[in-house]
Amino acid sequence: MSSNSDVSLSTYDESLGSKLALKVKGPPFVPIGIAAFAAIVASGLYKLKSRGNNKMSVHLIDMHVGAQGFVVGAMTVGMFAIFVVDFFLKGRSWF
């Protein structure tokens, strides 16, 4: 291997901030999912004292499932929106 073709792996390293910045520049579904996740977790933790007769573990599981479901839903809607735009509006074929 010649020294000209050697590429340092550090040139391909991306920080978490740069990855998030790339996702923010694209469709807004990932940042919306992250914000909704944070909002659901914050409201769940706020309501922790007034959970009633529920056990804490059940309350935390419900909060986790709700937040995770919203993130998956936002990503699904985003992928469907990208598919509709590419396939129907721009006439591209994915197959």
C-alpha cells in the first residue's frame, strides 16, 4: 500500500454534535421525536408524586413506552413522507 492511499481514521470521526446538526438540517422528524421524548419524560417525572395507586415501576414503564412510541412514530411518519416525496412527486423509483 502506498503512503498516498493511507487515510487516517480521524478524518472520518464525527462528534455527536455534528451528527445531530446533520439531522437538524434535514427533515425535522428526528428533532421532533427527541423533543417529544424529553417532554414526555419530563412530564412523567413531574407526575411521579401523583401517580395514585400505581407502582413506581409501572409508572416508569408506561412513561418509557409512551416516549419510545412517540419517537418511533415520528421516525415512521418521516420515512413515509420522504418516500411519498421521492416516489410520487419526484418520480424516482426505489426498486
